[in-house]
Amino acid sequence: MAADDRPTIAHLLRRTGFGPTPAEVDAFVADDAPAAFARVADRLLASPRFGERLAMDWLDAALSNRPGVQPMLLNQARCREELGDLTGALVGYAAAFQAFRDQPSAITYLNFVLRHGGPDVCLEATETVLPVVGDEYRSAFLTSAAAVMLRAGRTGEAAGLVARALAVGDSDVARATVTAMAEHFGEPGLLLLPEHSATLGAAR
């Protein structure tokens, strides 16, 4: 394949949402087979990335006409996350939450932040969504934030969050939720944090 074909393959590869790597371009240019372009085209058309990139175009077009449609906003943010655009995804999830301030948008927004955000961002987002979610989610999200704090070495804040999680609604339900979340995060010590903190306080 001639070097003049480099722009062609670059354009084709960008349809997945990512520019081609130098190795991909070189491999294509070095392939002299008549079917070289067709092979690359078939591979890219079969790639999930191609569908994700097209979905972004469709969602952008749809939202330009109907900006207040919640499923579209959330799906647009999910597509950006899948494509690796975490900044754009955060903007999208936050916009959906601010626009609707309901439990579904709160859950998707905070779950994204817990997956990708640092301790301070997670803590701020948790406090922001707590007023619009039910008791079970409050316990779960407080425990999730506690796990983030614990992994960051911020044990005191983690203990306070777990204590708050255990105090939400029915105590048995709250403890079951905290226990399940502690297992999910692989942090069984989370349940012991409030008692440990109280023991230290009494000793002082």
C-alpha cells in the first residue's frame, strides 16, 4: 500500500473514536495485498468502538433537539466513559443529576465518581446525592465512600462515614447493607471502624 494511503487509513481508524497508532498505520502501508483496506474496514466495522463512536454522534444530534431527555443524557455520558473520555463523562453524569435531581441520575453520577474519582471528589459527590436517594442507597454510598477513604489512609473519616451508614433507617437493614458493601470492596474491617474509633476516643 502506498504512503499516500496514510490519510485514508488514519481517517478510517478515527471512526472508532481513537486515532491510529503508528504501528497500525505502518502495518497498513506495508500490506501490499489488494484487500488490505477491506480487511481493516471489516475489522473496524466489527469493533464495539465503532458503534460507540457512532452512538456519540447520534446522541449529540438527538440532544441538540431534545436537551432535557434523561436517558439520552445518561447514555451519552456512558458512551463517553466507554470511549475513555472521563472528563466528558463526568460532565454528562453531573449534568443529568443537576437537571433531574432524582434517584436514577444520582446513582449513576455517584457510581461513576466512585469508580474514577479521588477521595475528596468522592466525598463531595456522596454528600451531594444523599438527600435524593433512599435509606438503602444512603447506607451503601456512605460505606462506599468509607472504603475510598480507608484506601486513602484516612481512617478517621472512614470511621465517621461507616457510623453514619449504620445509623440510617432500620438498624438491621443498615448493618446488612454495610456488611454487603464491605464484602464487595474487600474491606471487612469497615464494620469495626466506628467501634475502634469510639474505643480510642474513650482511652484518650
